[in-house]
Amino acid sequence: MDESGNGNRDLPLLVGAIATDVDTEDIEAEIRGLYEELSARRALSGLPSFEEFRRNGFHAKNDPPEVRTPFLEFIQKTVGFKAYVYFTDRTSSPNLSEPQQIEQLYAILVADNLIRYRTHPKISCVIEENSELRRLVRTLPELANSKALERLGREVPLPALRVRMVQKGESMSLAIIDYVMMAVSRWIRSEYSRDISKREYRAFREISPTLSLLYSLESGLLLNRKDNTVDP
């Protein structure tokens, strides 16, 4: 799981997750293999964005096109994961601080997945390190569990939830949701353009097959792959 838009009130605030039904180590190994392959491209040596990629791994905002394009192709052809993105334009909870709004989004995202995967004995959540959100490791299990039971309206067994934070680059799989959220954020800022001549819409279409759900706190459900709902 990761967040996007934090630190800039002009941007929508997003949290996202990829949920995998396969061993995450398999996806991680594939991404690290691609990273090693791309890192070896001598023709890009000296390019600042490429050198940053070599140091820190994939990052949608900073990666040069020679890195971004093959990683997007990797996302499109990879099976075994689903992406979920929840966002707010910050108007529904104006009295909450940004970290509190992020916590609220994470609680809803994880609660929905506790319900969605409630037949599983446990769910492990990995969040990229953020000093302002360290409390989530402690608070998110209870918040998400309570919200899930509230949504269900009854007491039912839910998966045990484990939340941990990792250093940037420790889990390269997080780059998948980073790329997905960047495309979603730009599409939101284009006011959900359906104009194929607009780069924002084309970029959204590139990642949309991976999206299982897109939800706005203000507008509700925008995309649900399960029932083919697409209503931005």
C-alpha cells in the first residue's frame, strides 16, 4: 500500500493497494529482474533521473521514459494481482489534517479488503515508510476491523491483520501501485477526460485493466471491475 498527493493540497489525496493471490516473492523477483536489466543500460548513464532509478528503484514521477515504458508493459502483462485506489478531493473532511485524511482512506481501503477476503485466515499489509504515518502500524488493524464490522452490520470472523512499514526500495512491488496512482491522479485532474487525444486519458487506459476498484469519498464508486461499473 502507498499514498499519493500528500504534501500538496492542490492535488487529490489517494491511497492504493495491490492485493495478490500469489506469492508476493514471485512478483518481487520479476520486478527485481527487470530493475537489474534496465539498470545495466549504459546508454542512460549520467542521466540524473536514471541514476536516481539506479539508487532507489522504480518511481513513477521520476523515472525516465526508457524505464517507465517497460515497467508499464510489465504491469500490463503481469497476472496475480488486483489494484484498489481510494481518493478524496479533501472537501469531505476539511477539519481533518492530511495524515488523518490518509488514515481515514487507509481504514476504508483495508476494511473493504477484510470483507472481500474474509475467508482468508490472515492479511499482511506492507506500507512504504512515512514518518508522519508510523502510527498506522499500531492503529490501522483496529480501525479497519471496526469499520469492516460496521459495514457488514454484524459480527463475523475477519482475517487477522498484520501491518508493517518498509524502507523505500525494500519492496519493489510497491512501485506497481505507485504507477497506478500517478495515472489515476492525472486522470482525476483532467476532470475524467474521455478524449483519446489527451495523454491523461491514454495513460489511465493503460493501467485501467489492473484496477479492480476506484472509489471517491465525495462521489462514491467510479469503477468496479467485478460488475463492470465505470461511471466517472
